[in-house]
Amino acid sequence: MKLVTFKVRDQERLGALENDVVVDVSLAHELYPLELLEDGDDIPNSFPHTMIDFLELGQDAKKYASNLVEHVRALSKSRPREIEQ
């Protein structure tokens, strides 16, 4: 997973480049079911939109972002038509 910054309507967003597709990690955070969080996950309620803010959160945030990408990947395999735009 490679972390990237991209813009949507002039707003910077945090993303993860996965197989030539950018996953909007901020949006994935908003949609991530809370029951999938592991005990001890220290994730802020408001997920950062910039790379600098994200990196300042440390290793827990990187692990969480990886979990978000895995969740999006699983959703795309199980429900491809629902998440295509």
C-alpha cells in the first residue's frame, strides 16, 4: 500500500494507491463498521485529510489505514456494482 494525497473539488484527501486505484481512506473511515475495530485501536473520531496530519498519528494509524483498504477490497469483491461509480 502506498499512501497518496489527492484533491476532490479543491479539497485535499488522504488515499491509498492499490493496484492503480486510489482508495479514499478518509471516506473509507466514515463507512468502516465500528464493530470491526480491534480492542486497543486508537483511532480519532475525525480522520485526518492531509498526509502530514496522518503521519503524525504514528503506526496505529498506518495499521488502521491498511485495515480500511482491506475492507474496501473485500467490499469490492463481494459487491462490485454497489461501489462502482
